[in-house]
Amino acid sequence: MAIIVTGAAGFIGANLVRGLNDAGETDVIAVDDLTQADKFANLADCEIADYLDRSDFLPRLAAGQFGNVRAILHQGACSDTMETEGRYMMENNYRYSVSILDACEKQKIPLLYASSAAVYGAGPRFLEQRDAEKPLNVYGWSKFLFDQVVRRRKPSTQVVGFRYFNVYGPREAHKGRMASVALHNFGELKKDGRVRLFEGWAGYGNGEQKRDFVSVEDVVKVNLHFLEKGGSGIFNLGTGRAQTFNDVARTVVNTVKGTAEPLEKLVASKLIEYVTFPDALKGKYQSFTQADLTKLRAAGYTADFLTVEEGVARYVRWLLASSP
């Protein structure tokens, strides 16, 4: 039976297709919007059975034209947290997802979908319950509203939502400003010979803002675990461990240069510099995120997650090997 991946040419979608291939699955239907045609490169080393434009997918799914489908891994969305066109965001992220859920319920197709830690806004609690959910932007709200639909319906078929925290890793170059901190740090270091981080703000020191940075390798493992083992619910998908932007930058610089220098020496050498915190981000910025993994662990996922030092170093080595 086919597995359908929406957003298949995107960052997490393409890594899921690759992960499915590595697990022996090649009957994969890839769905995406290739208006940004260069995204095809994310699937160039993957095996798929068919490709569909996102505009063609929904009517065919609603009509049951795919026959027996093993599961839909729904990753397609506008992931730009700074997007201000609310109508576009709601149609693309919320209404499209509801239509997929409608079809999955009717046809008893398991649905694994991408939610986001953006539903929590500035925190400080990152627990999958209503009183912790306070999105700061329309992107986070679009994800929150779909989670609420899933909660109200209590579908009889498998439905799993993953609240991705700060994901980094291969196949994200097309994301531009929304790419991971690790990729931006790598690009700045290669281009300008140094990495820029924000100065301190809202009680945090220079570069000391903390996020739950999670490798896309671990994201794929969790998705495939639930695809294989079953289980429903909405789960945080991070490491459960907040680390600083300084940790990311230090790992990037030391991996590129083959060194193991402490932060203070990298700052003194101007390999890491701090810039003024932008006014436009004040009040809209997550200075701290950390996934509460209680529900994920209770659902049976027991594997360890890569640390920044492990995962970012591995990613940087991949970038170096992939660079012309």
C-alpha cells in the first residue's frame, strides 16, 4: 500500500521520504507545490512512485482515487512564522489540513501530521494542554486551531500530531530566512568568516537565548516509530533539553575549523559576534523553548535524542561534504 507524503519536497517531508526509502518503502506518493522549482533537488536521491501537485491532491483524495493507503504523512504547510497574510496562512495550513483529516476519517487512513511548538508562544510551559497554548503569530494559531479540531473529533482512526521544536538538518537550504540557526551560522562563517548572534534581551545574555534544537534525524525516527507501532495523540517532538544559540554557533565554528575552542576564545577571536536584538522581534520571539516529553515517553518512544554538539556537528560535516 502506498504512503503519501505531503510537503514531500520540503525540509522534513524530503527527509521522511528518504527515511522511508531507507526502511525499504518505495511505494511513496509525493505531494507538493513546485512553484519554487529548485526544491525538486531534495527528492533527487529518493525513490517515489508518483508526484502530485498539492492542488490536484485533495480532490483525488476526497474521491478515494488512491485506493488502500497505508498512511498520510502530512508535512505540507507555510512555515514562515513572519508571514502576515492571514488568509493565505489559514487556507494553506488550517483549511487544507482539515480537508485531509475529513478524507482520512472517512476512508480510515492513518494520519501523521506536522504541528508546531509555535502553539506555545513565549511559554514558559511547553506541555500539550490548553492552558499552555498561547501562539504569538498567525502561523502558530493556524497550527493550534487544527490541533483543536483533532482534539474535538477524537478520530477513530490513527491521528498523530507532532509539535516540532527547532528542527535542523539536511535538505533545508530552500527555506531561506526560515532555515535553522545552524545553517545560517554555517553560511555566515563560510561567507564572512564569522557568526552573528543576537545580543541579550529580556533577561538573557548575549547569545544565551535557549531553544530546544532537534535534529531532523530524530524527527524522522519518531515519525517512523508511530507509523510502525501505531498510537494516536498530539506530542511534543524536541529533545527535552534547551541549549543556547552560543552552543550552536560554537559547534558550527569548531566543526568547520576542526578545533575545540571554548566560547570565550571564539568571541575574542571575532569568530562569533553579537548584534543588536531587532525591535521587530520584541514581544514576538521565543527566547526559551524546551519540549516536555512526558506524553511522548508514555506513548512508548524511548530512544535518546542527539544533543546540539552531536547533531549539529554531524549536520555541518554533511554540509561540508555537500559544498562545491
